[in-house]
Amino acid sequence: MKKFRLFTPGPTMVPEDILLEMAHPITHHRTPEYREMAKEVTGLLQYLFQTKGTCICVTGSGTSAAEAAIVGCCSPGHKALVIRNGKFAERWAKVCKAWDIDHTALDLEWGTGAKVADVAAAMDADSKLDTVIVVHSETSTTALTDVQGIAGLCRERGAIMIVDGITAVGAIPVKMDEWGVDAYITGSQKALMLPPGLGFVAISDRAWDRIEGGKMHSLYTDIKAYRKSADTGDAPYTPANTLMAGARMALRKIKEQGLENIWAETSMLAKATREAAKAIGVKVYAKDTVDSVTALVVPDGIDEPKLRKTIKASYGFHIAGGQGDLKGKIVRFSHMGYVDAFDTLGVISALELTLGQLGYKFETGAGVAAAQKVFAESLK
Amino acid sequence: MKKFRLFTPGPTMVPEDILLEMAHPITHHRTPEYREMAKEVTGLLQYLFQTKGTCICVTGSGTSAAEAAIVGCCSPGHKALVIRNGKFAERWAKVCKAWDIDHTALDLEWGTGAKVADVAAAMDADSKLDTVIVVHSETSTTALTDVQGIAGLCRERGAIMIVDGITAVGAIPVKMDEWGVDAYITGSQKALMLPPGLGFVAISDRAWDRIEGGKMHSLYTDIKAYRKSADTGDAPYTPANTLMAGARMALRKIKEQGLENIWAETSMLAKATREAAKAIGVKVYAKDTVDSVTALVVPDGIDEPKLRKTIKASYGFHIAGGQGDLKGKIVRFSHMGYVDAFDTLGVISALELTLGQLGYKFETGAGVAAAQKVFAESLK
């Protein structure tokens, strides 16, 4: 039997029991039962983001949630620094542009993450900057930004810090309150192992002070409208209630497993993938590698679309290609959510088989053996 | 065994095979398979709206889709007339206010729909009005607006007409192109018998001409970003792909059944409910009744929350109460989507049983007999 395994960095595989949970008969959302469920989701999101702040569910993609947070925090009179180091970072600069938000975009080399020094230098050069927007895990380049360090700087300088945590939250360490982040965003179809359709935002009290004073030109993405729903469970607009039922089950699983354990497992899968690549002479793309997604450089002479087509058609693994300038140059593997060592060993095996068929020279089995060594060290 | 039946005017019951269709393993949306599916959905939406115009799917509630259409059509320099005859109509005036859209709200008595004369008089009084926003079926009051007539007027005067068809499209006659409507909106959780989470908009070429010239301050609800996705199947932001798979199946069912047949059945269910109410001395609330939802006036001496609580707890029927000023005064029954004569006979039976238990005096069985007569006339 041919099996299909989804290794794209979102959507990710959804556990079978969550798929069936969402297939339950439809109920109404203006009921005590729904409100209880939504409040439980909110509470579990606080655990997920490691915050006592308000956690909000938006029916929409991660972009809708990020836009609500950015626009809410960046009223006229404020100026944002957008660190632009990949395709998703570019999108947040586009949000600023669309809304006429006063901002400066700081371009970093793709494959690198932002460091404290980058942000400090930009803030030194422009005293109007009072908001910092970064991508924790830039999915397009698999680069990790130093959120903890930059949040510390923002706390020192009184700036509001907004973090796109779409492929970070629930996969790699995120400690919103301890680090001092003001708005953290994620989406359902990543480490939360749900279908797409929900965006989540956690907001600090510092951010609310700014948001409540600002003017928001929108109804659907007006984050203020969602604030009280976090307490009452009563969404301002009809919520995607089947996805919310899935979210409750997914978040319960995450809490039961424990975030620290999940972070460790994700890190192990990433390490195994990097070690496997190294063992077969394939380069890891990013300089500042993140553990939720790995990008490998397609070896010279190998046709990237053919690689992805073959690994999917012959072996059932759907991996992602590159985006923007990286199209045709890299392939990406997710380590988020409902994926384990044995799935990962499978994708490494399929990658070896595919590269071999396409004429790439390497020692067969070196990749899986290298991954196995990482698992043997960690899983004991 | 106790059965649960959802009679709220959205969410509505979802067919079991659609629930399971959405429980299939997750796949990626940047694939030829997804694009084919999205294009099929687009084509089926054109049938649903009866238009050759562009049909767009937004991951969000109906409000997100309506906001995208309104804001897209109402750039500075244009002035909108918002007919305000219920809670959802009020929301579109709020969208205009949030976005500083030049507009006039015309208040009509709740329970009535807008007529050509209302709109003509408003336009005569203010020559700047070049956009008309109406609710086809005002879910909160169950009132029907004369969309065909008002669209004719808009065509005569060169105005753009935006119609909230959230509880109209797929339930009652909607002929977008024949009537000359420019933007028609609906949501997934009504006549489309899907869970909440998708909004749909159909846009005429006349509306595109205006939209393309305007400036949109948004990313997620910028309707322009969705335009090309209707042709390519490539959504601008991660789409709710499981809901889209459900939408394809639901729309295929609708096309197979035939819109005219669905409109006739919805109308029959509404008539049966009204006749049943009359037979037991319960008043129908709306003056201009719509066939997708029926509101009945709670008889004097009957406690409305107790009525709804009893009919749900004892008999498993979830009906809706009133909203805003109508809270405690009416109860509402959906006739949309996956509901038939026998379900409707069931809810009338349960209503009789509940009213009887709460002390209301009427001839037991008169309601179901009256409904049965309507079915006997229609189903032959």
C-alpha cells in the first residue's frame, strides 16, 4: 500500500483523531458549550505561548492574525522597524505599506536571522522607532531570529515587539512573558497540527495599552473586537467552530506531551535531518538554522522540481521547494507537529532513494545511519 | 436514542458525507490538485450565484467577505446608501464607519425589507449616492429585500449594488447577472451546509472597474489580491483547504439537485412552518417574510429562554432566539441546506409539545397537520 506523508512546513499532518473530532455534527457557537470550549482553547493557548496575556483566535490564515496585531499596535505616531529576511518578513512590510504605517524595513541576508546588534543599530540611527517586527522562524529560509535577545532590547528601550511565530510557536522554545514579547502570532496548520483556517495572537498588557488608544480602520481584523472574547468565549464574528474543536484537542495533546518535550523532539528531528544531509554531502541552506523546518541546498546537477516530483510520486513524501529567489535552489522539510523520528527516517530514506535515481553520487545509507545515530543519542 | 437537530439560521446541519470529506488527510494547497479543486469550486460558485462574474473564497466568516467587497467598492469619492433594517444591515454601516466610507444609513422598520421606492427616494434626495448596500435576507428579522427591483434601479442610475446574501444565496432565488447585482456575498455555514470558516463573494465586471481604481488599506481583505486566484486556483494566503474540499462536495450536491428545486423546497418548508404557526395561533414576526428563515413571535405568557431551553433539552432541536431588540420576543427556524420536510415536521411537533408543556393553549396536532397539508400539495 502506498502511504502519503506531508512534510511541507505547513500545512502539516493532522492526527487522525483530530480529523474525526472536527467531523462531529455541527453545533452552534452562541451556546454555553461553545463558550466553555473557546475559553479552554484560550487557556491552553496561554500555555502554548507561555503567557498570562490575552490569547485570541481569528478565523483566517496566520496573515489575518498578524495583520490584526501589526495594525493594532502601529497607529499613527508610532514607527516600526521591520526586519526583512525572507518571504514572510516581506509580507509584514507589505502590511505596513498597505496601511500607511510609518516604518523602516531592514534587509538581512536570506538564511540569517536578526540579532540584537541589528536592531540596536537601527534604533540608534532612528529614535522614532518604537515598534519592532520580526519573524521568529522564517519559514521561507529556515532562519532563526534571536527573539529573546531582541525582546530584552525592546524592554530596555520601551519598544513594542511583534513576533511572527507561525512556524515557531509549539515547535521551538517560545517564552512570551519571560522574554517580554508584546504580540506573538501563530497559525493552525503548523506545530498545532490542524488544518489551515485559524490564526492565533497573544497580546501583552503593554500592547493593549497602545492598541486601545489607537484608531483601527477595520472591522474583521480589529483586534480590539476580539479582546473580550478571550474572557467570555464569545467570538465577535462566527467562528470556525469545527476547527476550534480540533484546536482544543490539539492543544490538550500538546499540554499532555509538555512543551519542553516537544521542543526537544523537534530539535532532534532537525538535527537528524541536518546530520543526514551532511553524511550524504548535501548542504544545509540557512546560516542561522531553525529547528522547526530544514532547508537543504539541491546539489549541483540535480533538477529541483524533478526531485520533489519523484519523491512524491514514487515514495509519497510531499516536501516543499523554495520561494522567491530560492525557487529551484532548496527543498524544505517540516519537523513540526504530528511527525516523529520514524517518519523523519522515512523522508531521509526517500531522499536518498530519489537522489540516487537522479544520478547524485553518495554512499547509500549514510544519511539514514547518521539520522539513526542522532535518534540513538536522544531516545533513550 | 436522543437525536440532535440544528435549526439555527447558521450554522446549519452538515451532511455526514461532507463532514467525512473534510476529515481526509491534509494535503498542500500549492499543488495542481488543490488548484483544480479551487477552480472547480469557483465554477460551481458561478452557478450558485448565477453569474459569469469572478467568484472569490475568503478564509474567514461572511463578515470578512462582506468587508472586502464593501471596502473595495467604496473608495474615497464614492458614497454609499446602507439600508439598515436589522442586525446584519447595521454591521455593514459599521464597516463604513470603521473605514471612514462616506455613507448614509436609511433605517427601516425591523421585519420589513427594502423596496425600490425606499432606495429611489434616498437617491433622489442625495445625488452623491452611487453605491447601494442591502441585505437580501436579514437573518435577524427574517425580512426579504427586493433585490431584483433595487438592482434594476441601480442599473438605471449607474450605481454599484452590494448585496449581503448570507442567508439568501443557495436558499432563495438569486440571479446575480440577470438582475444586475455587482457584489453578492455569502458564507459557508448557511445554505451551503458547511461549517463556518469560508466567505464567498461574487463580483461583476462593473464592480472590478471601480475596485481596481480604488485604494485599499488592507492586505488580508484586499479583494484585488483574490481576483486572480479565481482563475488560477492559487489563493493569496493559505486557504482553509479542508473546508474547500467540503465546499466542492456541497456545491456539487447543490448543482445536482438544481437551484430551482432547492429554492422550491426551501419555500415549501417556510410555508409549512408559517401555516403550522397560524394553525396554533402563533404569529409570524416579519412583514416581508423571507423563505430561508422563519421568525415566530413568542406568545404572551411564554418565557422565550425557557421555550428554547426545553425544546433543546427535551427534544434535541436547537432553534435560535431573537437578537438585539428582538431578544426574548421571537424564535427562529432555519430552512436552509441539509434539512427536509420530515425534519421540519419534527421541529413543528417539538414546538407544539414544548408550548403545550409551558401552558400555551391550542389544539394539539393542528400545527403538524397544517404543515402536512403544505407538504401534500407540494410533494407529489
